[in-house]
Amino acid sequence: MTQEFPQVIFHDIDGCLNPHMNSHFGTGQEGTLSSEQTSCLEEFALLIDNSPVKSLVLNTGRDYEDTAFIAKAIPSKKLRYLIVEHGAYGWDLQEDHIFNLEELAQRWGSAQLKERYAELEQIKKIMEWYREEGRIQLERTFGSINILGKEANLSLQVPEGFSADHLLSELKTCLLHEFKHLKDKLQFCHSQRFVDVLGQIHKSDGALLFCQYLGINAEQSLVVGDGLNDVDIFSIWPNLLCPANAHQDVIRLCHERGGTVSEYDCIQASNHFLKNCMPAAVSRTASSAQS
């Protein structure tokens, strides 16, 4: 990891901004925050604002509405941009408009990346199949399954009493039976509470496009993540941080690539990094502001 303090932090939400592992953020209509969650996010915002970081970008698998809900609870003047649905599209909170990342890929001459963005249309067909046929097949085994309201990912909430591995395995079997021709164009991943079917766009694609948009290179940024849906970006990014609660594959990658594996869980990993890695004068400013 570079010794220079990052100009931009691309930060995951679930597993990385929670106060602890048993303090889940809700989705959709469940979206409410506890006083503990609010307090931790406010401390995080204060540390970000008093650090040399120029921009905080939330880079998540969540959809726009769920991500914007969390963003509103982070009162940082440096939080302007969101990358949602695993790099599928971005959002400018200040201007309140969507970033068409397919157009950005075309603008910077990446024909292959533009084509991969265009292929996200296939995910919409898969989502239609799931609602009409796949759901019925899976619910014979798992009972009622909540599908998240996304545009470019098929994301299911793991029912109580079942594992994400089990649900993802059954979903993959059913889906590839129907869409054999897409076998090499889909990615399957999961976190503790959700399973996802993605196209060939991932968090790293959105982050690289935002680096170009913000006028920096990847070496001037830091990625914070914890789950299997972060393996792609952890495999290529130069500067990495993961909390102690991260999936073992993420921890292994972080070690192998010279990143920082924190001794702290969830949001405390980022807060500890900000407190201990910022210049001393800035650190004293943040400490005095909290007292």
C-alpha cells in the first residue's frame, strides 16, 4: 500500500459501515437506523472531513434508494458520489442525477467496457425469468424469498434458517439450466444476507471510471470492502483495507496484495485507519472537534 494518504476512498456499506456484525442496515421499507448506527456514521463523517481525503465514494451492491438512505446519515461534505449495484451506475448527490457509466466508458475510448455495460440488458431478462419461473422453483425449498428492487443485478435476501451458499447454489443451477448461453457472462456472489447474479460489470469497473472522472489514478485511492462481491476489486486495486470481519478470501487477497487487514470489525476498522493514518495536526483537529 502506498504511504501517501488517499485522495479518494471507495467504501463498501454492509459489513464495513455497521457498528458491529449484529447491527445490520435494513433494505427498502426496513430502512431505519438505530441511535448506535447513527452515532458511528456521524463519527466516521467527522473523521473523513478532518482528513486529507478529498472525496468519499460509496461503492456498494445496494440499489440507489438504499444507498442514498445510508448516505444521508453520513453528514460529510466530502460524500458526493455513489456507485451502486456493483458498478452498474453512479449517482451525483449534489446535482441529484444519474451517471451513465456506459457513456463514460465510451467517452474514454473503452469499447470493450462499453460493450460489457450494454450487456447488462441480459440481467433484466434474467430478472423477468426469476419473477415468472425461477421464484416458484426456489420457493419450493426455501419458502418466501425477498427480491431486492434493483435495475441491473438479480439480488435475493437469504431466508431465515438457510445459508447464502445453499441459496446461491440452487439459484445458479436453476438459472444456468434456462440460460446456458450466458454461462460465461454471469458472475455469482454472496454476502452473509444476500445472493447476487451480476453481468460482467463489477465494482472495479465503476471505481476505475470514477477515477478518470475525478482526474486521479487508482494509486491515489483506497478501496474498503469485506465480502465476496469485493473479490474482483481486491484482485486489481493497489491500495486496500478490510475489517477483521471480512470474508477469508478477501482477507487473503488483502494480505497478498500488501493491503491493510484491520484488527477491528466493521466501521471501527475505517475509523481506526483515519485516526491513526492522518497527519498529527489533522488528527488533533478531529479529536478536539469530537470533544
